[in-house]
Amino acid sequence: MKNKKIFLALAALLALPFAAQAQMSVQDQLAKVQQAIKDTGARWEAGETSVSNLSREEFQNYIGFDFSPSDAEPAPEVTAMELPAALDWRDHNGNFVTIPKDQKKCGSCWAFSMTGALESYVLRTKNMPGQDLDLSEQVMLSCSGAGTCNGGRLTAGFLKKTGLPLDNVYPYNATDSACSAAAPGWQAGAYKIGNYGSVSQKVASMKAALAAYGPLPTAYMVYEDFKLYRGGIYSYTTGKRLGGHAVLLVGYNDAEQYFIVKNSWTPQWGEGGYFRIAYSEVNGKSNFGLSTIAYYTAKDGAEAAAWQRAAPHFDNITWD
């Protein structure tokens, strides 16, 4: 027993330098990023966050997007719509965005992105701003076939055909648990989308789709500096690529040149669970919007297609 106590004491002493070294590594990384922000003139603040102390391996549980080609046909583009200079679906004649959630240690960002978009779709199409609609990410994760805790894609065929029930039908457990564990008969009360389509990776297209169809599931590449995001308008400054991440695009601002994005790393992360990202990152390191889809009703799609057909006829008209 005495030898065991001595061994444990020695192990604890030997562990101290490694713990200090790990902490120093985070501090060194923070100093590096803060200097890069200053050198590049970036408009965001870096600091310790809920994910900044995670190792590269641990952090993989907080991303997890597979950039396989989308199976969606292009969504009808609304090229003739007069877009506002700024749009935020959290405050657009009401709040049509549900609160940020916590994907925990599971690479299910894709499920949170698409479930959050469905919640917004229901609030928007049923005109229920401010309602606390909480749908089941676990059903999306366990039943859709779109991915696992190791990652997934933005493909919404399951939401069109089957849909998602309320969260209490199958509460989120951050594991690849069986679909059969959901409450029996949940399909009868599921919320569905009318249709979905891909959105091209262009600032103008993403803005138009956002205005016409509401919040959009989208994805981008995460780099080491993003782990330290505390607030402001993110743009890449330094660090290695960590992997793909899916989020929910909810707004934009032309004056400041940024998109507003809902994340799934708790409401305590970033700007109340959200972040802002510069338009320049669409063609920059982050490849923001590399995969984006829109949910729309048959009416939405018909109106967008009508705008496309009618737009050329207005090109040479002079209005008195």
C-alpha cells in the first residue's frame, strides 16, 4: 500500500509539467492568433472558448461534415428580387430562428444544421414567430441515413419524405443509437419540408436564397484560429485546416460585409451561440458556403421560377 501511494504521488508530480505545457500551448496559440489578427487587420476577437483547449482529435467531435457532392437539384434562384441591405431572420417581422443547441461530443453538426433549418421553415411557413419549436436532432442522426457521429452530408430527402418529430419523442443523446429507440408512431406528428435544392456558392446567390427561403443549412472549412473565436466578423488569419463543419445561415449585412451564422456549440459560445463571417470567406480559406441547401414550399419554388422567367422582360423597360 505504501509503494502504491509513492507511485501515485510520483505520477502526479510527473504529470504537472505536461499539464503546464498543454496550457502553455493554448496560450501560445492565442498569442499567435491575436498577433495575426493585428497583422492582417481582421475584425474579430480571439480568446479562450469552450473548444479552445481541445486537442485536434477531441475537436473532431465538434465538427464532422462530409463534403461529398450534393444530391440536390439547384433551388430556383430569385434573380429579380430587390434585396434589403441587411437581413436577420431573428428579427424580421419577428424571430424565426430557434435557440442555438449543443451537439456535444458527436460530429452531428450536419443534423443540427438541417434540424435548425426545419424549425425555422416551420415557423416561417406557418407564421409562428418566437415559438419555442424544438425538433429531434436524434431522429435526424439515427433515422435519416444522412450521417453519423463521425460526420454527414446536407441532404434533406428524409425531411421531405418523413420529417422530424418534437424533441421529446427522441431526446438527443450524442450517440449513434438505434432509430427503433424513438417513441412508436412518431412519424404521424412529424414536420416535413415541401422541397429542397442546392444554392450556388456565390454571395449574391446565398443572400437571395436566404431572403426568399429563410435560414439555410450551409458548410465551410474550420481552421485552428476559429477555435478561439469570441466575437466580431471572422476571417481566416492563421493555422491549419481541421475539417468541415455544418451550420445555419440566418442573416447578412452589406454595410459591414458579413453573414450571420447559428452554430451548435451551446449558446455560451461565440456571440450567444452565433458568429459573423466576412463575405470574403466565400472565396477565401474557409470556403464558406461550399455546400448550401434551401428548403422551400411548392409556392416558394413557383414564385422564384416565375421571377426568373419574367426578369428578362423588364430589362429594357423605362418606368415613368
